[in-house]
Amino acid sequence: MAQQDSLAVGAGVKRLFRIRRMLMERLGIPLMLFPLMAIILALFVGSGVFVIGQSLGYLPVIGLYDFNLDAYKSILQNEEFWWGALVSFHIAFTSTIISTALAIICALTLRETFFGREVISFLFQLSLSIPHMVVALAVLLLTTQAGLMARIAYALGLTDDISQFPQLVFDRYSIGIILVYVLKEVPFMGIIILAILQGVGREHEETATTLGASRWQRFRHVILPLIAPGTLSAFIIVFAYVFGAFEIPYLLGRTDPAALPVVGFRYYLDVDLNARSEAMTLNVFILFIILVITGFYMRITRLYIRKDV
Amino acid sequence: MFGLSIRFWRNAVIVGIVASAVLPMIPMIVWCFSSGWYFPNLIPEEWSIRGWVYITEPYSRAFPALLNSLLIAGAVTLIAFPIGIPAARALGLYKFRGKRIVEYLILAPLIVPELPMAIGIHILFIKYGLANTLFGVMIIHLILVVPYVVLVLAGVFANYGPETEQSARTLGASPLRVFFYVTLPAIFPGMVVGGLFAFIRSWRTYVFTLIIGGGVVETLPLVVFSFIGEGDNHVSAVLSVLFIAPAILMLLFTARYLTGEKGRGGFMGI
């Protein structure tokens, strides 16, 4: 009798296990993803919805019910906005293009084996782990008109006066800002391109050499097509990052015209409520640009993450 | 090219890399120990350790900011694990519908700039009393930190065989025991690396802390930023060194920790 009972219990437990396993398969994956998705949906997707909602003056959660395009109309007539967009585009495009070119050159050089290569790779990673803000300080101390470069120029007799050294920060062309980004992004892109180069190996190049290709032809027709997809995705990540970043243009840039995120931040802190909805609209524009750019990025299957921002 | 050998150009590139890594740091290191260094002197006239004393004073701005930074980055990293590990397991071990969308959603916060995210959600944080609090800052940091944990650990889980867990279960171990004695030891190295990334990501976060913390919650980057803005080169340099320290330590640590199979930078291509 007792034995029969325990058998029945055993069968029951087995059934329970089976049901549990079925449930795990059905519900397990969504359950495992739930906490992460909850955070992403609440904070990330939520913030996107809130920016757009506030830019339209409509957000029931906080008692905003006017649905209008006033902020969009006023931002499109705002000169600071257009200048900001231009400045940001210039900074992002110029620094990304320069970084890409230099990163390809660096990766091709680092691929070769030579004495001290380990040390160089380590230096690359070192630059990668220094925050942008600190690089901005380094560039400031180096390139202002009272910076180390200006002092060296003075000591060498190239300039006779503090004001003769060219203005490299707070300047019209955002040279200081671009310098910070180039210093930071060359190692970032260089390591990605180096990884791709090491991944594809050298067989294709050797074949090309056997067929009589010159150095330039090998680069143009063999290496470049191989590294293009990964390089493009790195380009897009860097462009998107630089376009939307606020700290460096704020520290090293002019206040008028200022980069777009700087303008957006200034409007956000403005006590005037109209400026606030303009700030939202301006940030919708930044989000829109990033979305368009990453649209390309999404089509590229190999994904890389920034390990340093 | 230009009549010079490839060897020349190669050496030129190497010199360039070394120079661009080392040169920008020189004035900063000198400024760490100098409070007066006026144009056009090449060597400072006043040496000082005022900044180093300043950061250890409990009533300075730097000291509490340093504590806040440690507290926030530490807590956020710890919270990121229970959220990130299950998701990483799902992404690393299973194929399911909508996996790509989930992956994109995880990567998206790493690409979208902080400013639009912060000012969008700020109003909600104000409404629920989370703005200007340490807890609110921790919550907003999670969105940047958890993806790093998930991406690193998804890579670990992709090479992980769950069969051992099954065996342990068959032998009568409870799920909790299986997790602590089988799963955890297997993924621990990945947790260390993911945790370091997570810590450093939170450590260097500026815009989120600025907006959600509202200037009430001050962390190290906020103080560094304001000293750079004020033009106090000596204190800025000292604080910058402090600010870089965890990343440099991590670099040295992971370089040692990861050499072996994957080598340095093995985690770039996740």
C-alpha cells in the first residue's frame, strides 16, 4: 500500500517535471529576457517616446495634452539650430574621415611583425582606455596659445608673442575638438581594422602578388574590399558617437556657433518653457540623424561595440 | 612612395603612434605636480602637491564625488549581473524568433547619445522622485552598463555546454545549487571581464549623471569637467589621473588575464 503510494507520487513528480520542462521551453526564453527588456523598453524606448512626445507638446503622463508642431516650426527658423547642425556635422564628418584613413594606415603597419609590436599595441589600447574628457584636457594643455606647443614655438623663435601662435581651441574650425576625436578614434578603429585584417589572412594578397599586382593595386583591389564592411560599421559608430556627444564641444568649442548637442543642452536648462520644447525638438533631430545612420549599420551583420565610451 | 622605402614609412607610422600616445600626456603629468607654470617657461616655476592633498580632504568637492563614483559604479555593476546573466544565457545558448531585434535593442543604447535619452526620461524621474538622487542615477546608468555585461557573457554562453547542468540536476542538485556550483564557476572569467567593462562604463558616465543627478549627485567626471572648465590646470590634471586609474588598472589586469588563448583585444569583436 505504502509502496503503491510512493509509486503514484513518483509518477506525479515525473509529470510535474515534464510540465515544467515544457513550460521552460515555452516561457523560459522570454522569462530570461524579461528583466533586460523591461529596462531597455522603460528607459531607452521610453526616453525616445518622451522626447518626441514633449517636442509635440503631447505627453499625458505629465499632463501635456496640446498636440502641435509649434516647436518644430520655431526650431526650423532658428539660426542657432542650423549653425549647430552644420558645426556638428563638420566635426563628426571631418574627425571620422581623418580617423578612418589614419586607422587603416596604422592597422596595416601594426599587422607586420617587427620588434616592439607588443608595446605599440599596448599603447594603442592605452589611448583607448583614456576617457574623452581627459584627452580634451591633454589637448588643452598642449595646444592653447599658452600651451606647451606654443611655448616650444616661442623657445625656438618661431613666434615672438603669445598671440602669434594659431588658435587651435575655441576656434572657428573646431580643430581642437577634431584633434581630441582623432586621438581617441584612431586606436578604436585601428583595433577593429587590425582584427579584420588578421581574420582574413594573407592568401588573397599573396595570390595578387603572384599575378603581378603592385603594392597599390593590392591595397585598392584586395585589402580595401575585404576590410570595407567592418570599417564602414566602425565609421558609422564613430560618426554617430561624435555627432551626438556633448562634452568635448562644450569644453573646447566656441559658444557661438556651438555644436548641436551643446545648443540642445543650453535650451534644456533655459527657464523659458518654449526653449524646453525646442530642446526636445532639437534632440529629436539628433535622434533622427543617428537613426538614419544606424539604419545602414543594422544591415551590416558583424557588430562591434565600443569598449571605451 | 615619394622615393622613400616602405620601411621608412612603416617606421614613421610607428613613431607617430608612439608620439600621439605619449606626447599629449606629458604636459598633463607635469601639471600634476605644479601649480604655477606660466608662458613662456618650458619648466614650471612652482612645484606643488596641493591637488593631491585636495582630493583626500573630506570636505573638498573631489572626495565625496570619488565616493559617489565608487558607490554608483559598484552598485550598478552588481545589479547588472542578475539582469544580464539570464538574458546573456538566452542569447548565447538559444535560437529564437525575434533574436535579432533583441540584439539590436541591446546595442542601441550604446550608439544613441546620452543627451536625448537623458532629457527625454528626466521628466519621469522628476515625477517619481528619482531625479537628484543616488538611486535615480544608478537606475539610469543601468541602461548603458547592462548591454556590456550581456554582450560579454552572451559570448561566453555561446561556447558553454549546458549538459553538465543537466547531469548535476539528475544527481539531485537543486537548481540554485546547480547555478552556484556548475554555471557560476564556468562563466566566472566572463563575469570578471564584463563586470570590469560595466564598472568603467558607469565610472566615466557624464551626461546621465549631470541631468538625472541634477548637480546634487556629484561624481568624479562631473568634478573633473568643472575643474577643466574653470581652467584650474593643476587640480584638473590630478583629478584626471584619478579618473583614468581604473581603466588603466583594468587594461593591465585584462592584458594578463586574457593572454593565453585570446590575447589582448579579444573582446572587441563580440
